[in-house]
Amino acid sequence: MIRIKKLGHALFLVKDIERSKAFYRNVFGFRIAEEDPDHGGCFMTLGDDFHTIDLAQHPNPVEAAGRRPDQTGLLHLAFQVESYEALRDGYQTLLANGVAIHHATDHQNQRSIYFDDPDGNRLEIYYEMPNALQVFPTGRHDEDTKLEVTGPGEPLPSWLFEAWPPVKESAMR
């Protein structure tokens, strides 16, 4: 068995590296650790490690194929936020940067917001309940709930302001 410390980084082959750098910088707060087109392109960090995201310019972006819904491979890359308030802030940041939200889901142990980067790579931000491992002790049973999403200039959905996870009656006594 390989003893992995953590997931290190993701490398994206992009059509427009400047557009992608701006997206990851403005939406997520990444900063450039190093730019070296001869050895991979642009290495971006959140400040904890040398790099979390690598961006490489596609050599022929005009003819680059977009991601197809039926292709195999990575379906999305998820970024965890530290609090439910941070999830709400993330939602607002996406709207403020003109990023269309594909959908949002209550997974019972986490709430997630799904959207695409400029090259169509599906991304997710999510808040995970502190006791997430205990939520499904007997299995998941596919009880996900679709959450309402709104667009720019519209009021934020009410679920972003509700206490989450919900406070159980037994905990209130």
C-alpha cells in the first residue's frame, strides 16, 4: 500500500492561461507560486504548499476539444470551505465574478455548490458537517436534495441563511 500524505495538486490543460489564472485568482484567491512554461506552466498556491493548481497552456487552443458529458475521467474537483458562512460567501463570490452556478445539493453530510471553470472543468465548493462520518452509519441511501440556485442580481437562496446542519429537537432540550 502507498501511504499517501494528501492530495497534492491538479493539472489543467487550458485554452487561455491568462483567463484561467484570473479565474483561479479572483474566485478562489490562489496566487502564483511560479510561472515556467517549459516545465508545466503556472503553479498556483493557496499559501500552504508550493502548488495546488497547475495550469498549462494548450498548444493548439483553437482546435482543443471541450469536455464531453459522456467521457470518462475526472468529473469534478472539490474545494472544502471551513464554515457554512464561507459557503455563502463563496456563492456570492461566484455570482460577483459572473460564474454560472450549475447546481447545489444537500448531501446530508455536506452542502455543495457546483460550477465550471473557463474551460468547462466542473468544480465544487462544499461545507462538510463536523460529524460527517457519522451521518451515514448504515449507508447513504441516495437521499440528496437539490437546492435552489439564483443568478446575478437575484436574491440569494434562503437555504444559505438557514442554520445548517439543522438543530435537532433533542439537542434543544
